[in-house]
Amino acid sequence: MRKIRYEWALAHQHWTLEDWKKVIWSDETSVILGHRRGQVRVWRAADEAYEDTVIRRRWKGFSEFMWWSCFSYDFKGPYHIWRTQTVAERKRDDIELAELNETLEAAARAEWELSTGLRRINLRRNPGGKKPQWRWNRSTGKLVRKGQGGIDFWRYYKEIMLPKLIPFAQKCQKERPDTLVQEDGAPAHAHEHQAPVYSLFGVARLIWPGNSPDLNAIEPCWPWMKKTTTSRGAPQKRASMEKAWKQAWSDLPQSQIQAWIERIPRHIKEIIRLKGGNEYPEGRKAFKRDQAGTRLKGKLSSHTYLQPQGEVTEDSLGTATKVDDWESDTEGELDIGDSNETESD
């Protein structure tokens, strides 16, 4: 995995911020009811560790749901809350998939018969052995669902790709024609059925190295969302939690999204320096390095985002200032997520 990350970083080291602005970042995260995110500090004496006033209790009978969303540098994308399929929905999907398989089988069998016949002719006039028999299964192209009502390739295709992700990508293409859709290697995303669908709609994908949350700009969004939705206590009912997540997504500033995307080039530099490693700060604390590699502590402004060398940004007073090599010219703190709370793949 470290080797793959290193090679991916080398392949994208010359991408500029303008290139990363063309990427649509997407991912899922699990939401747990009754669980508050973030640190909670209390004043207590040494012998008060188990007093009710300093204990945060959590109900063990929690439930959860999966949240999916996406965004680009210019736009906040759609979201989706995954729900367990009903029996009727499962039967409907099975019927649709069977109809598609029937169409696919006709073309696959014709191709198989042609290739098999030519291969047997090339061997010799009367090849021995048992005559090959056509079998329609996954190895010959049949689309097969796994599990019972989980998030598989077919649900991702029906509930995310067609109604939400592809239309959003087409919207972004109007602003940036070379827009790419970033997806991880989850089975529902990497299934062989998905690539032809994207090609059919003229949408290109960015292959993403697995287990690399530091290279996915949407990963810092999950701690932000979880802290926001539980800042005044964790909702105990699913309807309340869903409402809170929808409101938090609506309130998420586009400037915050842009800050998460703007730090990707710096992460790639660090990954190359570490030969594929991830042992570097990526959240609120930023560090300046001199040419010898000495680490010096520094902080980022809450209103100044990371910019490549030579570009110009504006501070909160509207004064144009030049930023040197991914460093901020003002003191403060940039709220772009905490690396210690970034979700893993």
C-alpha cells in the first residue's frame, strides 16, 4: 500500500491547484446515534473520576445509517442517506437486473461461440476432449448481486450514480470541461459494471489509492459534520440525526470545502518526501520547513488558505498579500479538520 501511494503521488506531483479544482470528491461515512464527537473537558478533582457530574454516558442500543455526499471546488454536491431495502424494493431490483442480464447474455454468448469456434479450428481439424459448453455466470459477464439489502454495485448505480453523481458531474463539466470523479476502491465503486456507465455519459474517473484518507479532500468533512451535529448533544432518534446532518451539509461553507481541496498538493509533497508514508501533520497545525528540512512551528490564519508559491490571496481585511510556498503570512488557526480524527478508508 505504501508503494502504491508513493507511485500515485509521483504521478500527480505536477498537478496544480487548477487541476485539483476539476475533481469531484465523494465518499461515505457511518453515523452512530447517541455518540458525541470531539473532546469534552471538565474540571474535577483526582478523586472525582467516577462522579456522575463528570461522566458522559452513552446508550448501548444505538443504531446507525450511512451518509454519502460529494463536492467540488466550485459546488457543493448532492447527498444521500442509505436505508435498508424493503422486500419489495429488492424484488424490483432483481427483476431489472435479470432483464439486463438477459440482454448481456445474448451478446456475450455470441462472442464466446465465435472465439471458441475459431480456437478449436486453429488447434486441429478434430480436437479431442469434451466440447465446451456455454455457462452464464460471473466469469462470463453475468452481473451478480451479493448480500441481502446492503450497499452493492446495483444500489450504488441506481441510487447514487444515475440520479445524483453523474448529473452533478455534468453540471461541473459546464464550468470545468475536464471534470473528474474521484472514487475509492470499495466493491460498489470498483465493480466492472460502473466503468461502462461513466463512459456512456462521458464522465471520466480519477483512480484513488486505497487507505489514503489524506489524499481525499472530503475526508476532513466527516469530523466537521460529526462535531457540528453533536455540538449540543448527540440526537437519540434517527429522524433528528438525519435532520441535523442535512442542516449541517446545507450550512457547510464553500470556503471550507475549498480549504480542504487546497491542501492536497501539500500532502502529495509530504507523501513523496516520506516515500509513500503518512507520518506528517495534515490538520490544524501546519509546519514550516527551511531548505535543510528543519521543522519550525507555525500556525495558519482562519481566513487565509494555502496557496502555491507566487499566488495572491486576501486576508480578512481585504488586503492582498503574497504567500510563500504553502505558508501563511498571519498568525491564527485554520479550521480544516484534525488529522487525528480523519476517517480511515
